[in-house]
Amino acid sequence: MPRLRLIAPAVPVLALALTACVPNSPTASSSATGGGALTVSSTADACTLSATSAPSGTLTFTVTNDGSQTTEFYLLAADGLRIVAEVENIGPGLSRDLVAQVAPGSYLTACKPGMVGDGIRASFTVTDSGTPVGPTGDVAAQLTAAEASYVAYVKDQVGSLITGTKAFAAAYTAGDDTTARSLYASTRVHWERVEPVAESFGDLDPLLDLREADLEAGQTWTGWHLIEKDLWQPTPAANGGVAYTPLTAEQRTTAANDLVAHTQELLDRVNAPGFTVAAFAISNGAKELLDEVATGKVTGEEEAWSHTDLWDFAANVDGAKVAYEVLADVVKEKDPQLASTLDTRFAALATQLAAYGSIESGFVTYDTLTPDQVRALAADVDALAEPLSTLTATVTSA
Amino acid sequence: MSEGPTTPTTPQDGGPRLSRRALLGWGGALAGLAAAGTGAAVVEGRRAAHPASAASPGLVHPFTGEHQAGIATAAQDRLYFAAFDLTTTSRDDVIALLRTWTVMAARMTQGLPAGPFGPVSGPYDAPPDDTGEAMDLPAAGLTVTFGFGRSLFVDEAGADRFGLAGRLPAGLADLPHFPKDALDPARSGGDLVVQACADDPQVAVHAVRNLARAAFGTAVIRWAQLGFGRTSSTSTAQKTPRNLFGFKDGTDNLKAESADLLDQHVWVPASAASADATAGVDSSWLTGGSYLVARRIRMTIETWDRSALREQERVIGRDKREGAPLSGGTEFTPPDFAAKGNDGSTLVNPHAHMTLGHPDQNGGRHMLRRGYNFTDGNDSLGRLDAGLFFIAFVTDPRTHYVPMQTAMARDDLLSEYLQHTGSGLWAVPPGVPDLPTGSDGSPALTADGPFVGQALFA
């Protein structure tokens, strides 16, 4: 079907991956047909492909592990060293698809039962279908640059976070609630912008950002939302029918010190030598940030007492946009349509959000939004999140 | 059903298919039908498996027996689940309601109308004693299962409501708050519970509707839940269905064929009553019964749907196509939690949903899950209000549910996509002995007939 690809060269990889789920029956032909679908059977001593050549374009290898050990399948450049595409960790009996855009040329295929050694290799030829394949620039260099750029952003945000957190903690400890309240949302935006990175350190997120409802029976509550509740103390009706007991001066000091210490730990970790964020983690992070908005912020569940959800909302979107932007060069080359859709929808959401304020000048509180306004915000969040969820597949299908 | 234990029968297999009206018209033919059946009926106890396929529309499950039906019964396709609050303060009213419900349930599960006249007979100036929407429909494998909540025994302040406080089993304690719980009180709890399951949703709704009608003045529905697409198999003859995340659910579920495991993990043993007796509580009425845990688990469908297949399989711990563990094999291959991939981490994530729910990770404890998918329309943001209505039957929730749910709510990768919005725990008394029959041979209401949970009120 290469001609179809000429007519619609921007068919997203994801769509092709889905069509590839249709079981295909290998033909006797030595060249793959039908949209570049190939099957691979990996056993202890064989790596059997349904074809030894395929036309250039998007190829789908459905790799079945017919052996008894966990296996991997690689498409290697002719030098046998450079990995063009790979699928790993396929348990015995399982099948997994490898979808890749492949340019004309000579390649090697390799199954690696047991995941050791050079694997069982064979030659594989990709003929020229006339379909333009993949980016023309040096993707590897672009991704390396994207990772460096994103790491710098993370360090900058966490740097601002520790500064703001110290000022917030000092005001709260000193009993200056007015100042603490004014610093709460504007400090948290630095956290919300890079939250997936903090979440990747599994222990820090619950220490810093756990909501009261997330607690296990008997678990000690620490972090931002403990202090939030103490700064915006609920009525008994909003507190499960129980009168709220304010924190003592001593408890305040402990809560504030914990907050600073855990944030310092986050700062240390992102500044540790060797800290990096892989390209797929950047794009997954963008998607996760929109998920955060969709499930926590647009519903007003995140900031149950302060109702400053729109700050978090805007910061999550900021963080997702930066993640997208550092990868934008790659996206524009590989799927210009996706890039265009994302640009449009980021802009639409920003416009709508701007009607309620800004991080710099402040937002209205969530409890002043009407149901229709919330619904309109949610619609734009979902409209952006859906295409954003294809970012990783686009970026990693090199 | 005065002939003692019977196996389920499938009328259309061995003769003309009979509608409710036909059965009614035939009068006492039902018992004979059940006994004659397909000619393949084998007399065996209720403890035995019910091997018939849940898809048979004419399937009839016995109502009476050692255990209530609707637990080890092969899971039907549809659910109507209703929790009731008692409005009466009279113990006699409660007994009268349970006696009436028992006879009605016994009749409806056999494909008979709720009352002796049926939907289109009886005095012309009286409302029919059956609401009629199940006319012409077969029994559709209907089972009706009853349970008692803690609030039947004591109120929130601990006061004895019906003279039953001394009969409250220790296992019927309030479930703790689990991490991320977002429970709606209007979808939680209830003094009594009715689980109606059938292969036809109209048959299940008909059952609850008629029971609710009979309860007016004594009890009202507190909340109810419709379920479709059973999410568990409870028989090895059933194919594992898929939940709304698109994954097979309940692969490692307890099956009715495992009588030993049911005794160990589902039915309440006599030893539980002995333990309660040391605390001065007589809970012997529950021996041979079970506990029903229900959780309305909303799924954040939209964010799940935009997760990569890699993420979905990592979170579940199984492959989506076959349901095989990521360590390899086919659906029923035991997972190898130690098998490692090339990066040194295990192929099955230690926090995958399958890992945390697996008996190997829970001290060998099993649950009999019997959940259903649900969708209750959309929320105010246009998102599906959908998920899984989790039902499990266990021998003791303190050992067989609370520890697992505590670990899951805290550690399960899937919990990011879940929100528990409703909850309930009920003690399910054992089965009911054979009921007195009327002149037409069908179960009839008498002043002293046996009823579900009778031993509790003895």
C-alpha cells in the first residue's frame, strides 16, 4: 500500500499501529505487503520472519515469542551496531508489535532469546517505495538537545520552588498567615510545572503533595495540603462534621521544616550528576500533566481548602507546553499535522484560561466558576490531552 | 421446589420452551419439570458446581439449599443491586419482610410471578401482585441473594436496633478509610442488601422492583446499581470477560469447581462463631454464609484511553490481547513475579494491579469476585460516569479484603485511574430450606414458613 502513503503521508504512526492489530497471515512472498505488516517468530534457535524485505515507510513487525525464554527483537543498521528499532522484554508466548519508520537500505534483523549475546541475525532489505520516510535531520542530536533543554528547565523551576518554599515556610512558622496565604499558590506553580519529575522519585511526591483523602488510616500527613488546610481552616460542615483543630505552633514548625527539607531533597536530586530526563519521559510527562489537570484541577479536587486550583491548572499546562516545545522540532518533522493541532489547542486553552487571570496577577478561585465555565475548560483540556497522548509514539518511532 | 436439591435446568433443551404464563397455567408442573428436566438432571447437593452456561436464557437456578444462590452460581451477565434502609422500628416487621421476600424470590427465580395471582389475574379492582414486565420472559438464570449490614444490628451510636446487637459477628465491622477513597454516603451502606443477577436485565430489575414494592412501610431503597457485562468468571466453563479498561478481569478468580477453596475462602466456618462466642456474641446464624463486599469503582476512562499500550500493560501486569502475565505464557499460566527483563527489573511490575491482587501476594488468600461493569451516563464535564461495580464474597473481610485493598489503594499503579465512590459490607446468611407450597405446587407465603436469615432472629 505504499501509494496510499504517498497520498496521505502524514498518517500518524498510531493509526497504523492500530490497523496492525488485525491478524495477518504471512504469504509465501518474500516481500511484505499490506501496509508493511510482518510477523516474526522467535524461538530458542530461530528467528523466522514472514518476509525478508519490505518497501520503505512504516513497518509493523508483530513479534511472537514462540520460545521458552524472554526475548527481544531488533532492527539493526547494516553495520550490525546501530539500533534502528527494538522491542524488548517479550515473555514466552506473548506477542508485541514493533512499529517503525524505515528508510530504504540494507538492515539486519535479530531475535535475542534470553536477552544475551548478539542474537539470531539475518539480512533484511528495505526497498524504495518512494514514500518519504521520517525526519531528514539528525533526530538523535535533536533529542539530546531536547533532553538538555528540559533538564535545565526542571532545575530552574525547582530552584524557584526552594526559594519560594523557604519564604512561605518562614511566614507560616512566624504566624504571618496573610503572607503565607499570598505565597501559597504562586510558589506551588513551580512544583506543578515539573510534577512528573517529582513523581518519578516515588517517595517525594506523597511527602510533599498528598491530599487528606489520599491518606491511609493512621498515616502521618505532611506537605503542602496539610498547611493549606491550616491556612484556610474549614467549617465543621466542610470537615466531615468535625470541628477543625488548628495546628499548634510546634506542629506548624514541624510541618514547615518538613516541607523545606523535602523540597531541598528534590533540589539535590535534580542537581545530582547524571540526572537526566529521557525524551520519552518528557513527552509522557506532558501527557501526565494534562491528566493531572483533567482529573484533579478542573474538578477542583486538588486545592480543596484554598480553591487555588487555577494556578495549578495553568502551571500544569505551562509544564506540558514546555515539554512539547523542547521536542517540537522533532514533532514538526515527523508529524507536522500533530504539531499544528497541538499549537492550536495549546493556544485555545491559554486563551480560555486567560479570561480568569494569570499566574503573575492571580486567578479567580475555583469556587467562583460556574458549572458551564468548568465544563468549557474541561472540554479544552480533553481536546488538548487527546492529541498530546500521541506525542511519545511520534517522538520515539525513529 | 419441595423436591430437595436440584441442578439448574434448561427447559428449552429438552422440550418446548415455557414462558412464565405457561408455567403459571401449568400450575404445579414446575416441580415435575425440574425433576424431569432434560433427562440429564443428576441429584446432587447445592455445594456442587452449576456447570451450565450463563448464556442460556431459560436457565433456572434452585433458590433453596445449603448456601444462597448467586455466590458460587456461574456469574450471569446482568446485575441489579439494591441496598435498603429499614424505616420500621419493629422486629416483627423485619421478620415479616424477610419472610415475604423469601417466598417472592423463590418464586421469581423459578420463572414464576412474584405473587400467587400474577400480573394479569386476581380481583379486577385490585392492583396485580406482580408488576408484569417479566411476563413472557424466562427465568434467565435469576438469582436473588440477601445480606445484612452492620446498621441492622446497631445504629451509628452503637445502640441496639432490633435486639440483634448480641448477634453481631466481629467480621461485620465498618471498613476502614482506604487511601484515595471518595465515598458518597448516598451510595454506601444499607441495612439490607439484595443482589439480583440474571442473563436478562429486565428480569433482574423486575425482581428488585417487586421486592421494593413489598417493602414499602418497612424498608426503602437507599441506593441501587445496575451492572452489565459480568467482569468475572465463577466457573471454569466461562470465558474470562473484559472490564471497561479492555483487559480480561478475574482470570485468577475462585471458581465454583474448587469446593475446597470455597470452604476455605468464601463460606463462614463454624470456628468463626466459636471465636465470637468467646466475646459473648452468638454469630452461629452466619455459619455457612459469607460476607459480601461491594465497591463502586469509577474508572477515569478518558485518561486511561489516552495511555500508551505499554503503560496499560505495565499497570495491569498482563498483556491486553490474551490476558497472559507479562512474564509469559497464556492467560492461565501462573505469573513469574521474579522473571526479569534486560534492564534487571521484573517483567511484571511489583506494583502492577495483578501483582497486588494475586493470592501469592496476599498470603494465599482468595476472594470470589462477582463484579460487573457499569455506566451511569455522564458527569457534568461530559465524561463517562463508568467503571466496575466490584463485588466479592469472602469468609472474613478482615483477612480477605481489608489487607489487599489497603495495599492496592496505596501501591497499585492502577489506582491512578480509579476512584472508589461507593462501598458496602453485608453478612450473607446461609441458604434457605425448602419452602411450603400452595395448592398449585409453587412456593407460598405462610405464617411460619422458613425465611432467609431465620436463625438470626431465632
